[in-house]
Amino acid sequence: MAGFRSLAREVRNPRRHVTQRRTSLRKCLERFAPYGHRATWHHLCGRAGFAPEDRRPEPGRLMAALEELEEARVLWLAYEAEFAERRRQEKHDGIRQPVGVDDWHLHAWGGCDILPCENPEEHPDGRLADVLARLIRALEEGPGTACPVCADSRLVWRGGAHRRPAAGPVCLGCGVAVPTALLTPEAREAARRAAAEPRYAAV
């Protein structure tokens, strides 16, 4: 099975047909897709200026999408390397069981479904690297009362069959499923109460 860097080289290869290069870009999302496969694809297409269903996008637009994805991946892998080093030191010091944010991080390892979006057409607007930088800052600072991506406080507790955990707070501002470990107990409880409000029931 080809790795991310091998697939990225295929996207860049001018000797390959544009449809093959597009397919390779889609396969890159099997290795790194912060919002989940479909939402990340929708995001990259919108940012690069071609339709998600376009089978023959301009090569330059494919390259723009790949470059944004690679930029975010480099940032996330650097953070994961720091995380792994810290966990090694903690284990050496006798702290064996990860808790809170660390436990969540182990389930997002590698870069897929870091901030899953249940609706693939609703996701943060900014560059992936900028969004992940805000998430990393929140991971380092600890729990807050709003979405770590867009700072919106409209959080609603929802179930999601295609993410882990299966239920948790979703931001109505940018559409991401917020890691519960990044919210205070009060914010989590407020999200649960909001789920029962009629105005959010059909959102």
C-alpha cells in the first residue's frame, strides 16, 4: 500500500493523466484527513477552486490542494513527534496511563479524524495548517469554554455514527466535533442542555 509521500509524488507527476493525479490526491486522504475523508476533500476542493465531483481539474488546482494538505500534515506530525517524546518521558517517570487530552490524541493518531465534521460541507474556512495550529495551542493550554477552532460558544451534544467517541460536543460555528477533553465540565454540560433545545434540534 502506497504511503502519503509516494502518493504525493504521483499527484505531482506531469506524465500521469490528470484523472490519475486526482485519484492519488484522494488516496492521500486515506493517510491524512483532519476533518474526515469527505469533509477534508470538500474543504480542499473549495480552497483550490474546483468542484469535488470534477474528474479533470486543472493540474495547478490539484497542486494547490496537495500543498495545503502537506503543509498541515507537516505541522501535525511535528506535534505528534513532540507528544510521543513527552509520553516516553512520562512512562519513564511512572505515568503509564494516558488521560484527558492524551487519551483523545491516541485515537486521532496519524492525522485522520482529528476534528471530524459530520456534514462534509460544513467545516472551518481557513487553511488546514491554521486550524490545526489553533487546535495544538488549545491542546497545550487546556480546557476552555468555546470551540478551540473558531471560538464559537454554540456547542451542542450530538451523536455521530462515523466518529469516535460516538457522541460529543459539535460546534455550530464551524461544524467540527470538539474533543471533550478541551472543554470544561461546565461547557460540556451546557452542550448537553443545548441538545434538548428546540432551536438546535434541526440544525
